[in-house]
Amino acid sequence: MLSLGRLKHDLGYRLPLDLLAAVDTAAYGYDDMPLGGPLALAGLAENIAGEIHVTGQLSASLILRCSRCGAAIAQDLSIPFEEIYSSQDAPPDQTGERDKHVFSGAGADLTPEALRALFAELPMKPLCREDCRGLCPQCGAELNLGQCSCASQEIDPRWKKLLNMLNDEAGKGV
């Protein structure tokens, strides 16, 4: 929570920021994206024409799951953060988005926008390592630890006809 105090009343007032907060991501609708530590924002809050402009560097460590093997991964992120807060609601722009966030009272909660910015930067398919071999589709063994004891790979039945066609053509010399 950013305490607005003098910031919301004095045009041109600048407040250096060095915020650190433990955040429960589930409370903001991000159940499957826990933070591995506090959320940090270092930057500046400034009153420009009655609006609070917050700029800085947002940093956090997130706990993700490898998309191939399911192992827990710590992902450190540091991204630029820039948001505008106003005491008055702004109409949506052409895309239906609001470029300003409304605050009321003595503070502005930066957390929803900070989490949204962080999670927008996450990889679509996080990997524990580039060459992760994942899990065996038959027995579920983690292939990064070694080969499993399953019989030879069975062909997916959806591809079996194509394989038969290719084998037939190879036999005919085509």
C-alpha cells in the first residue's frame, strides 16, 4: 500500500519509493503462482496534474512448475513498472482498457497492477532446464533421472495409419 499523504495534495511533489511487501497471491486470484519471497518496488511516485505517477523497477521471485516434468522452479523477475493513479475514474480508451487506476482515501494499493505486470512476463511454458526430458507417458517416471523400464515406445493410434502408409510406400519402392 502506497501512503499518499502529501503526495496527493501537493502538485509536483516527488516521493522516492523503496517498497517491500509479502503478498499472498491467492488473495488476488493467482492461486497457482506463489511468490518465493517479498515483492519489491524501487522507484518514484510523483504528483503530476493531480494524478499519481508511479515508475520504477518491480522485482520478485516466483515459484513455477516445469511444464514437462512438474519440478518446482524459482523464477526471478525484474521488470519496469509504470502506472497512473487518480482520485477520479477515467473512461475506457478505444480498446476498453483503463489507463488510470482509481484510489480513495489515504493510500493506493499497487499490488493488483504489480502482480498483473509480473505474471504477464512469465514464460508460457516454464522449463526447469532447456533439455528437460519430462515424464514417461506410460509410467510417469521422470526421464531426467534416467530411462524408465517401460517396453518400447508404443505408437499413438492416431498416427498408426500414417506409419502403415509410409511402410507400404517404402516396400513398393516409391
